[in-house]
Amino acid sequence: MDAMFDICYLSADGNNPEPDDIPKTKDYVWVLGKKYSAIQDLDRIRRDITSILWCTYRKGFVSIGDEGLTSDKGWGCMLRCGQMVLGVALIRVHLSSDWVDPTYLKIVQRFEERKQAPYSIHQVALMGASEGKEVGQWFGPNTVAQKIGVQQCIVKNDRGDSSSTPDNVVVTDWMPLLLIVPLRLGLSEINPVYIDGLKICFQSPQSIGVIGGKPNQALYLIGCVGDEVIYLDPHTTQRSGFVENKMTDDQKEIDCSYHCKYASRIPILAMDPSVAVCFLCRTRSDFDDLCKTIQQQLMKEAQALFEICEKRPAHWGPNADIDLQNTGLFTEFEDIDRQFDDSDEEFEIL
């Protein structure tokens, strides 16, 4: 994987002051559920952060909506954070430790500013427009989560409880699960009672970050160190373009624009209280481990962020969103040639 980003990643040298992205501390650094030493693993932390798809404002793309918008500057930052969550999920499922260039490029192409790209700013913005959120309006974490598809309380029976499966039965209906839980952790600012619970979420191996930010400024929160959160900032306007097969200098430059050299930090208490915590369970074992973490750690906090239910609460009604029988299992990426279409057959989103 390291070779993928040689063109994008530059370490600080004598001519460039050391960036203040990761503090020199004895505290562990947590990024997307992985634990690092801030002193010994600094280069690895930066390379792993660089490998995350960084989605930012773009300009000069095909117009969106009735207003003919050709840039999402000023309104698309929360949508870009949602794109980054999806990007991490796709890379973690399809690539893992086996970084294959053609598959990587297909993932990037799904986020480009093409109308037919399923996770492009066009598609995500039109999802909101289809439900009354006009193109060009700012989205909050809860709104973005709703457009992706969410569940605010984990219901074990919706996914099937493996503890009730006979030992001689092989379970084959599991699909990787992207779980997004929108939360309000205070009124105008975060209540300190939630800090430890938020850290537990960042430290979970299933964590793929938090959609949140500062007041009126969306950020993709990818981890924590001490009482600070580490984030990628979408508030950089870059030109639109396509990676194609990454053969030309222009295509290589566009590829680099999807990777950020250094992350940034803010105090947890400086965050906006409206967030959406995100997890990816690739296997049933991942889901069971996440449930165990929530039950044994998160729900024992003075104020739990959310809870696990064995069955759906009666007032939720039937679960019409999940149909494992009609959902395809993971396969290689298929060629995509479609306009607005919010369906997805590669992982199940709750």
C-alpha cells in the first residue's frame, strides 16, 4: 500500500517545519479503530491517514440542479464527509491489506464528479433534493445519515443473532454492514459526560470515524488522542477531474487530490454536539464483537451514547429496509452506467 502514495506523501524535512498534526505524547493515538504510539509510529500514522480517501469541495464539474451549480463550495462539506465514510467502508471491504490498483481506482471513480458515479456530489445532493432538501442547502450529520440510511439503535434480531444458530449450520447470508448512528451530545455544546463514550467508539476496531465537526463546519473525525479528535477537513476547493487509469500526469494529480498529507486536531469539547458515529462490520464476528463492546463498555458509561435492543421497539414498526434474500453478496465491482440511483448491492447500510 505504501507505494500507492509515494507521489502524494511528502515527509517534513529541514526546509519544511514539522507539522502539528500528531502531538508528541505518551497517549495512544487512535485512527479508524487502530492503536498507535505517537512517538514510535508517527510515520505509519501519517501514511495510514494519507491512504484515506479525502473528499473536498470541487469546482468546475457538470452542473447540479436547477441553479446550475458547478461547485459545492460553501454547502457540500457535510456531504463530502459522508463520501469519506463510504470511501473508508469500500476500501476496508474490497482492499483490506491487499492493495490492488485497478480496484482502488474503481473505488475512487465512484466519488468523482460524474452524474453516473453512484457516490458523486451529484447523486448525494439529488438524494436530498428528492426529499425536499434543495441542492445547495447545507446538510447536518443527521440529514446526511438519513440520506445514506441509518439506524439509531442497534437491533440484534434485524441482523440475526448468531448465538441462536446451531453449531452444525453454516451461516451464509451475512453482508458487510455499514452502521451510522446519528446522535445529539448536548444542546449548544458537547456535554462532558459523553467524552469517554465517544472515545470508546473511536477505539472500536469496527470504527470508521464520526461525521461531525465544529459549529457550522463539517469535518470527518477519524480518531482521537488524549482529549482531542483527529480530523480530515473538506474545506479545500480543488478542481474537478478524473483518475481514469492514472496514466497521465493530470490523472496522477487528480488521484493525489483524493489524499491529504496531514490531519488536524481540535479539542473534543470544541466539537459541535450533533454527530453521527460510524462502524463497519465486515463479518458476523465483527458485529458480535461490536455488540459486546457496546454492552460491556459503552452502556456501562454514566450516560451511554446509544443502546442495543434484542428486538425492534414496537413503535418502530416492521423492518422494511432489510431483505437479505434479495441482496447480492460481495463480488468484484461491476461497470456502472446509471443516473440517479441510490441503491447499492455491495454492503448493507442500517
